[in-house]
Amino acid sequence: MATCTVPTDLDVLVVGAGFSGLYSLHRLRQMGRSVHVVEADDDLGGVWYRNRYPGARCDIESVDYCYSFDDSIVQEWTWTERYPAQPEILRYIRFVANRLALRPDISFSTRVVSMHWDVDAALWRVNTDRGDRINTRHVIMASGQLSKPQLPAIEGIADFAGQLVHTGDWPRDGVELSGRRVGVIGTGSSGVQTIPQVAKQAALTTVFQRTAHYAIPARNQLLDPDYVADLKSRFQEYREAARHHPGGTHRKIGTESALDVDPQALHETFQRHWENGGPDILAAYRDFRFDEQAAEKAGAFVRDRIRDIVEDPETAEKLCPKGYPFGSKRLVLEIDYYTTFNRPDVDLVDVAADPIARVEGRDIVLESGRRHELDVLVLATGFDALTGPLFAIDLRGKDGRTLEEAWADGPATYLGISTHGFPNLYVVAGAGSPSVISNVLVSIEQHVEWITDLVQYLYKNGLDVAEAELEAQERWTQEVYDVAAPTLFMQGNSWYLGANVPGKPRVFALYLGGVGHYRDICDRVAAQDYEGFTLSTAPS
Ligand code: NA7
């Protein structure tokens, strides 16, 4: 795609042209700021551009996973499925970008390689891989939470003699799967979504599973036009409720303990959730997030359903999640996943029992010496989440320290938005905020509005610099950890904890205090003239 030149002097540079970056661009343009977006990919869409693997779909309902800021856009767009598939989301993002004429202010195929804060000029000096040198007062990092694919540390994998692909960076022209022997490593959301689709085409599908994840039927379906029309007629009211809901959704939150309910009633509740599909079962009882025994009630129910569906008892047992609490990793929504293992051309290999030793030529070699010869190897091995995309840039703040050095013990932020020592740098829906533990579209809109309001406040008041105070940052970071500490999330070896990336500090970096509560805190800070930030003019 043809791309435009990046202006050399800007009020605001936005990094990334996904949901966050596009809304940031629109809002700042409306505020009259000089703003430009740089995007490493050759088109817009962010994760929804790159995750083009067969079966890719959002695990939040389409009517919630969309913008609300412009009601005419709400009225003009009509979602077709309960859980939107990647092509439909990408069409939506393109529709919004075209509708708001955003493309002229985006430079594609342009990756930021370094960003250094110039203290005297109070500017970020930014370099891109196309040789652009940009001076910008503010930078909004809209570079995504799950945008840096994580490759497994398996000897010889880079030299795999067949075709190697990662779900998070799926080739634009697709991958020929039909008639081929396809291996999939990873059984999180991406693996569970793609395995049934791969199996429909491949001659043989071999699934390498290290941990069985809890998966619930999505019960995806075409949306009833009357339902969509009704929602549209009261969409702002509908979204307003989500803005004040802990998860940014409409999920009903149970008030009872799963330990106080009699087994029959418990079973009926679980069965209802299983039949309705979707992740709402996570909130069926108030103690699912905190009490292992309570969560285990749901865990046992799911294992029983797997045993009902999967015909081979040995395969069923391998697919049963064990050893960690239900809900402590992201709950996976499945479509035809468990039934796929009833196919004669699908194999499940338990690589917890017999780990992958190395890749040799076209073979995956297990520690036992068993070999699996493949034509295509699909890595559904997840992402270096939240911090990965930020650390990929040589990003240096006031004292020349990199962000990676500043966050050596885990993300340290004020409100998840800003970091002491890195003035005028804002992260949208990143670590320290509700981010992807909520309906991220609600969180993105809230962040973009709050951040752009702050930028505009500075300009209106003749100020140049906003820097998070160290004390405010320490308090907030502690709050993030304290809220997470009593939850079962601390027990799941998930990307939420950074557990999937060797050497990453094991901290729960998302704010679990709830989207509505978080919004109130941010609003209070803004109302008190951005309490916790030092606001100043440029030294020179
Ligand atoms: P996830 O949820 O991080 O899942 C990655 C999967 O890959 C998971 O099953 C891992 O097993 C597995 N994995 C990673 N490395 C290896 C090695 N070396 N050997 C075997 N298996 C491995 O990523 P997804 O892309 O599925 O989903 C990420 C988010 O995107 C998701 O939560 C939604 O929010 C959307 P493990 O569990 O670590 O044992």
C-alpha cells in the first residue's frame, strides 16, 4: 500500500493503526492538533490485520466489541455474527477509517525504531526504519497488547524444513493446508480456534499440547436482525452501562458462593451457561475469582463435558484441564474443538508428558525419540504481551534509561497510562490498566478520551510537559498488585503473568479493580487538574 511521508514536527505522534491508534488520530484531529500515525504493517487493523489464521475470531460479542464514540457509525454498521470473525472485524475497522477519512494521516510500512526524550526541547526525537526523523511533543503508544508473537525456545525450530507460520503473523496470501501434514503447537485461544479449521483441510493434523486450557462453547450464531436493530436504537444507553460495569460488558455477576449452592442447582447453572455459550460462566458465582474450591466446581463440570464429547477416553483425559484453577488463565471459547478430536485424521500429542526435544528437518522430535514428520508447523504459541511491543523500541526517557530498564521488575505506571521519567508518553490500554482483562474496546475509548483530553488541557493552559510523579506511580503500581494478589489469576501460568516468556518478571500487570471503578479514578485525577502528574513548560 502506498504510504505518505511522516511530518517532521508534530504535536502528537501515534504509534499503531489499530483500534486505539485510529480513534486517537480522529480525536486529536478534531481537537485541532497536528497528529500523525505510523504503522509497521502495510495496512491498518493492528492485531486484526495480522491474526488472519483460519478460525480467528473475537471472544467478545460483536455488539460490544466496537466503537461507540460516533453514533452515526453505530447506526451505519451492522454486525452479522455473535462473535465476529477476523475478516468482519477488519472490514469494520476499514469502514471506520474510510468513513472518517483517516488514511491520509497514516504512514504504513513504517516502524519506529527509537524514541528519545530531549529534556531541553521537551520533545520526543523519533526515528523510523524508513529514515524519518520526527520531533513530536507527545507520543501515544497504540502498539497493541498482543502484537509481538512469541516463538517457542525449541532447538532447530527456525530451520524447520517445511513451512513455519505463527498465528499472530499469518501470511497475507494464506497457507496451503489441504492434503498436507500439519502440526499445531499451542492450545490457547488461537490454537483452539484454528485446530478445527486446520483439521478440515489437512491430510493429518497433529496437535502438540503442553497444557489443556479450559474451553467453553462459543455457540456462535448469526445475529437476529431485530435484536441488532433494537440494540442500535438504544446503543448509547447500552454502552453507558458497559462503561460502568467491572468488565466493560453486560455480564451478570453472581452474588452467591458456589460452595453454598446445592449440587443440583449448581449443575443446572453450569449447564445453562454451557448451552448459552460464552464466557459469562466466569461470573456465575462471586467466589470463582478467589476460591480454588469454588472454581473447581466449574472445572469439574467442564471436564465432564469433555469426557461426554470426546470418544476416545485416553484423548479425553489428555484434553481435560488439570493442575490449575478454572478461570486462572483466559477462558477459551471453542467452536467444534473437542469434536475435532473424534476425527481419525487428528492426533493429540501430550508434550507435557513427552516434551519436544528439537526440530530436525521436517520432524518434531520428542524427548522419547518419537518423531512427527510435518509439512506445515503452526505456532499458536502466543505473544510477548503488553511489554513486548514497547521494549522492541529503543525507548529512552529523561535520564537516558530505557523503558525496559525502568520496568526491570515489572511495569511501573501511573494509571497504566504514564511512567515517571518518560514525560508525554502515553500507553493506550496497556499494563497497569484494565486493558485486555476487560472488553478492550470500552477500555480503549476511555483511555483515548482521557489521554487526548490531557494533551488538550496542556495546550489550552500553555503547558508542554506532563510527567507522572514517582510517588503516584508507586502507589498505583502497588494498588494493581494488591488487587490481583488474592485472585486465582496468580496461579495460572498465563501470559497475564508474563509466565510464557522466559525471564519476564512474574507479575500480574493488569488492573483488576474493574472498568467502572478505574474510570472513576481517572476522572477524579483529571478533575483535580491531573493530580499525580507534574505539569510544566519546556525548559528552553
Ligand atoms: P496463549 O494463550 O499464550 O497460548 C499459547 C499456547 O502455546 C499455550 O497452550 C502454551 O502452552 C503453548 N506453548 C507456548 N510455548 C510452547 C512450547 N514451547 N511447547 C509447547 N507449547 C507451548 O496464546 P494465544 O495466541 O492462544 O492467545 C493469546 C490471547 O489472544 C488470548 O488469551 C486472547 O486474549 C486472544 P502453556 O499453556 O504455556 O503450557
